[in-house]
Amino acid sequence: MDRPEGCPFDPPRELAELRSRAPIARMRYPDGHLGWLATGHSAVRSILADPRFSSRYELMHYPFADLGMAELPAAPDGDLTGIDAPEHTRYRRQLAGRFTVRRMRLLTERIEEITTEHLDAMERGGPGADLVESFAQPVPAQVICELLGVPYAEREIFRRHAADLSGIDATVEDQMAAMEALTGYIRGLVTAKRAAPTDDLLSDLIAESDLTDDELSGVGGFLLGAGLDTTANMLAHGTFALLSNAEQLAALRAEPELADQAVEELLRYLSIAHTGLRAALEDVELEGAVIRAGETVTLSVQAANRDPERFPDPDTLDVRRRATGHLSFGHGIHQCLGQQLARVEMRVALPALLARFPGLRLAVPADEVPLRAGLDVYGVHRLPVTW
């Protein structure tokens, strides 16, 4: 988990060393389980696409610090990442059509307006701001609020609970309490919209799906958890990476049309959702290894996205690279449902930020930026900038 000193954008060096020896290696888990670690791009991609590997949490062993529990609990209602087909298929079928490329592009104008509002506020209050607090968190938070239909007057409550999920001093207990508070809030929102529907995603699902209120509440919480923290950290950490790489920043400023490629490259290069898990349902032979039924495989997305077999010169940030095939949104049936929304938000927000503040720069030395080390989603807690 430890990043190389002075290299806040690079995966732990040990992962590359392991990958160079074998794309799948044996790994001892904190609870004593003898499972596997996959670091090669081909291996990780194959496992993500293979139905012989389960996404059910209760079948897995946790690869990080011991959680103090004998086993992981089953996924709650509405959590698409922790279930398999056919249950996963039922949820996905009712949600996928609402996150198509076309539908997300229709949101572009509204995302541009939201981005401009927050840039205006930054400019009025500056120069000098914490980019996380003033821009990277509130932009996707407002987008998801409008998508779910959170009333304007209640958005501060919603934002506060969401911020508690990833606060710099948040304990596991704090995060669980914040998630419980958000789920409770969304449950109340579902009840209100069943009585008085509005023009939003939750109201549409109530009217058109067979999901129960518990499932709808879970789906709302899932969409929040899957989309808010990840997009916020991509905006902040992506900006940090560009401000730390003058050549790439200059290229993107000079050629705004590179935005689409730059977003995909930042997704690959940073790999903030860095680690996944699967459990073998039967014996599987892959890349010279035999993974036995019941064994857990940890998937190092960050190592796979830096695999020189797939991406030449992978440790270099290159906004002109066509980084197709990266695994930052996963692969297979569990590929990120909201990936098109995340792309639109980043393609709008990053160029707009750079255009508004041509002199944007870090306000502190790079090694003083507090990193989200040890968390499931990597990034920065704060990003002090000035212009």
C-alpha cells in the first residue's frame, strides 16, 4: 500500500516487481487465507470478465488490514458490486438505460453550468483555495443531487454526510455512521417521491421498475458511493498530477481538444480505485496458475494499468496517449454503471478549471499535500492552490 516517497502518483514499487516475475502470484491474507494477487493487465481483465469468479462479498477474504470480523457481510440491497447474475442482471437491466452515452451527453450543458457556478465562487473568494472543498467535491455532489432529485434546501445536509465519508480524520466507525445517515436520508427521499414524484432518476425508477423501497434506497446509496467519491478524487488528484507535470499541463492548455484523451490517460495513470476482489467458484487455470474453488483473488488495477505489456512507457503521464483498454472502470458485467457520467464531468470540469485560471499552481510544496493513503479510493484530502 505504501507509495514510493516523493512519487504520489505511482503504485507501490513492489507491485511492478511482482508483475515482472508473474502476472498472478500467491498471497497470504491477514486472516491467514492463502489466495492470489493478480498484477498483469491480461490476467486482471480475464478475471473481471470470467463468470467463474464471483463478486459476492461474503465469499471473499479481505486483503488489507484485519477488519476484526470473521467474514465479510453480504452486499446490502441495491449494491451492484457485491452480487452475481441473475440478481445483478435484474438490477443492471433497470438501471443501465439511464446511464447511456447519449443520456449523459444530454446532461453536459447542466454540468457546464454547475462547473461555472463553482469556478465563479472560487474566483470571487480567491486567489487561493482548497480545490477539494471548493471544486472537486461540490461539482459531482451537485450533479448527483440533481440526478437523484435531492431538494435544493436539503443539499447541504446531503453534502455534509457525503464529506464525512472521506474526511481526513474519519474512522471506519465515522464512515459507517455517515453511510447509515445517507442511506436513511435516501430512504426518506424514496418515500417522499413515491407520494409526490418529480423529474429525476429516483422518481423514474419508482414509476417504471419493480424495485422495492429498500432496494431503491440501496440503489440511491450505491450510486452515491460509486460516483461521488471517485469523481471528486479524480478531479482533485488529476489536477494535482497536471500541476506537477508542466509539460503535460502546457500541452492540454495549448490543445483543449485533447481533453477526452487526457481524461482517459489520467484514469489509467492514477487508477484511484486501485484494488478489486473476486472469489473463484470453481477451479480455474489462468496464466500458468491453478486457482482453486473458494480462493480469493485480489486484483491490482493500478498495477494492471501500468503493465508495459499493454501500455508502452506506462509510468509516464502522456495526455496524447490513447489509453483505451484501461481497467479503471472495471471490465465485464460489473463495469462501472456510471462511467459515462464520470467521463462527462471530468471532460467538462478539468478544461474549464484550467481555462478559468491560467496561472493555477500549487500553494504548498507537493510533498505537503495530504494523500488518502490506505483508503479504497486513492487521492488527496486537500489540494491548496492559488493563481
